[in-house]
Amino acid sequence: MTITAQTSIAARAALQLRDGGAATVNELAVTLGLSRTSVENAVAALGEAGVIVEAPAVFARGAGRPARRYAFDADAGAVVGVDIGAASVRVAIADLAGRVLAHQTFPGVSEERDGASKLAAVIADLRRALSEADLPFSRVRAIGVALPGIVDDSGRVTASVVIPDWSGIDIGSHLRQAFGCQVAVDNGVRLAAVAEHHLGVAQLVDDVLYLSVGNRIAMGLILGGEPRRGIHNAAGDIGRLAFRGLDTETGQISWRDGRTAADVFRLARAGDAAAVAEIDAFVTELAHGIATLVLTVDPAMIVIGGGLSAAHGQLLDPLRERLQRFIGLPFQVPIAEARLGGEAAAHGALVHAFSRHSTSVYGIEGLPIPSVTPLAPDGSTVRIDPLLLEETM
């Protein structure tokens, strides 16, 4: 048997133990349709990789000594996702089975004086989050990073209008040096789209246009089930151009009748005519820009995230009607509110770390990424069932 074949069997055995629960060698052999010898070799390899442990034996009355049972050791290590922004830094920590164990929110980096101090603040936030989760640095097997800007495949920031101090800086390399593990870096909105596709509202959809609408408008694309980066890593960096009236350099939304969107929407709910008119014009322009993107990409779903995504009556409901009017063709593209809210990019960073560095995380090749399970508000884990998502489509 070749090394590649044996690795594949080890990955299949690990997948069964991780997602299917503890089992004996005989049970694994039957489930996987493999010989006992092949499974024994796979179990030995998984033991060397440190991702399985011996599970408690199951005793049957009148039977002899029970066979050894093995379980996936989700606690053998951890993967960390961090979403770095000007207003906040969010950290999510997951075990090797993808269950989020803890998440923390820290102040953003906007108040730090330069690029080096911003990076130092993020490193301090990560160390604090790990310490409060009682997790030694040595157990972290990979870190995923979401940040605002164009990021190349190595983790170097090509350009960032939100954190310009980091333009040209290899953030991934600095974090690898600080934590001694693999690091995967990508654009934050792209990773928010990844999270909604992997564990959020778009799990059943492989062509998704994700739009973050908050202080800025930014976009992420999932095409054929994969995040679209583009040859220059700039796919989706279109918010500042596709929507008229935004700052053409930053994509920042300017409001006439209030300092922030929350101010304007609050005034509109109170019946202020000027605020109502401003929101009406904003929704119309948003629908026009989305229609342009829809007819360019032809997605199966549009997901609206960001701070304004929960404004159903004032934003999403009229947006659906106007989008259809602008498209003017005999099909409808469903618009869904993002399910993960402000935690999307941090969870997308977790998915990115598992995906890019699976071999480092598990010590074997070919093990698929787990189904990342977020924390519920009460601190318990909650699995989002994709079969329940049709109501949002």
C-alpha cells in the first residue's frame, strides 16, 4: 500500500471518529469497508498524529474483555479565528472538531498610533483571549485572520484604506513568528461570506453575493462553492464604485440627516420626512448597484450583512421590491439577512484556517474541515441546520 493510500485511509478513519463518534477497529473496518489491517495501520498513524485517544470500554453482560474503542481527541489542539477592524477585534477559539469554545471582543485598532502598535495590540488581544480560555499557546495549531483590505495569498496586505499602516506588510508572517503556528489571512468581507456559506444562511447555495452594509459597503463572492479572490486578490472590492454617492476611495456611506445610519433610521421611524426621503433614496441606489452586480455574476442568493442588515421594514423589504424592478427579468434572486451578524468574519477566519492548514491542524493529509459550530448567547454550542434555512430564501 502506498503512503498516499494509507494517508487517505487515516483521513477517512479520522473523519468517521470525529463526526461519527467513538468506535472499535472492527466497527471502523465495517463502516469504511476496509480490512482490519488497513484500519489498524490508520489508527496507529492517528495515534502518532495525536488526534485520537482510547475511549472508555463498553462492557456487555456475559461477554469477555471488550475490544479497544477509539475516539477523536478534539481537545488535543485549537484553531483561532480573529477579525481585525478599526472599531473592534473579535477572537473565536475552536477545538479540533470545530466547536467554538470561546469568543471575545476587544477594542479596535483605530486608536493605536502606527502599524507596529496596531499589530502589537492584536497580538496582545489574542494572548489575552487564549489566557482567559485557559489555553496554552502551544496548543494552537493554526490562526485564521480576517482584516479590511486586499490581501495576497501569502498573507501580505497589498492595500487597506481602513488600516493604511498595514499596506505592504506581511501580517501573516508576523503572527506566525509571534505564535509559532500556521496563519491564514484574507479579506474580512470575503471571510464573512465564507462563514455564511459554511455555517450560516447560505449553506445550501454555491453561488452567493454577500454584501456588507454598515459604515461602508463592501462585497464578498462565493462562486462554485469557493470564495472568489481573483488574479489580483481584489474580487469583490467594488462597493466604492458600484454604488453612487459613496466615498470613491473608502466606500464610506455619508448621511445628510444624521451623523450615523442609526441616527437617520431612528429619525425615519419617528416620522421625520427628510430622513424617510434619504433612506428611500439610499435603498433605491443600493438596489441599482446590486442589480448591476446580479446581472454580472448571476448568483443564486444575495446575503446582506453589516450593521444595517436587521432593518427589515426600512431596508430589506423595500430593497427586494426595487431590486426586482431594476433587474426586469423573469426570475427573482432571494435576499436573506446574514445569520452570523458581527461574528461572521471571525468564524470565516476559523473556516479559512482549517481549510488552508488542515495538515498542520490534524497532522495527517486529506481530512476535510469540520462543521464549525458557533456559541449560543448562553455559552453553549449551537449547530445551524441547513435544512431549516429554506424559510429565509
